[in-house]
Amino acid sequence: QVQLVESGGGLVQPGGSLRLSCAASGSIFSINTMGWYRQAPGKQRELVASITSGGSTKYADSVKGRFTISTDFAKNMVYLQMNSLKPEDTAVYYCNAKGTWGHEYESWGQGTQVTVSS
């Protein structure tokens, strides 16, 4: 129903910045919430940031003040601007969409690696 493709991950030094992008296609009009999750090896997947169709945003305490989630409705894109990156931000970041199209669904992107290291 909704397909997601992430891009923008890579290697960055501590204190640096990256912008992750997620392109949505399919039944995009059915999306209620989009978010970014991350998972490091041996760690549980965690919600980093989310944004609802009404524009409400939420952030994990660990990224507040450093990360910003935003959307470009005309391009069907959602972004995660990551500033002041720390080594503990290293993880695979996944784009997520939740919506309703006859039934509730959840879609995931393939993930993009973010590595923060000197």
C-alpha cells in the first residue's frame, strides 16, 4: 500500500550533520503517521522522531534539540535532519509509515546506516 525508500545515511564525524530522506509512494493519502526509528546491533529498535498528518511531532529524549523531522508534501518526502551527531547515534535508521486503507497497516523502508565516528 505504501512503499518507503530511505537515503542519506553514511559516515560522519562527531558533531557533524546528516539529513536522511524517505520517499513514499503508493497509497500515500492513507498515511496517518510517519516516523524514523533506529536500531543498533544488540539494541532494541527505538523511535527517534515521528510526525502525524496533523503536524504533531515527537522526539526521543536523546535527540531533542538536535534532530528535526519534517515533510515535503509536494514531493511525498519525509526528512530527518540530524545535527550535533554523537557516536551513540550510530545505528541503522528506518523510515516508518502507519495508516489506514480499508485496514490499518504499517510500512517500513529498507534502512540506511548512520555511523558517527572519528
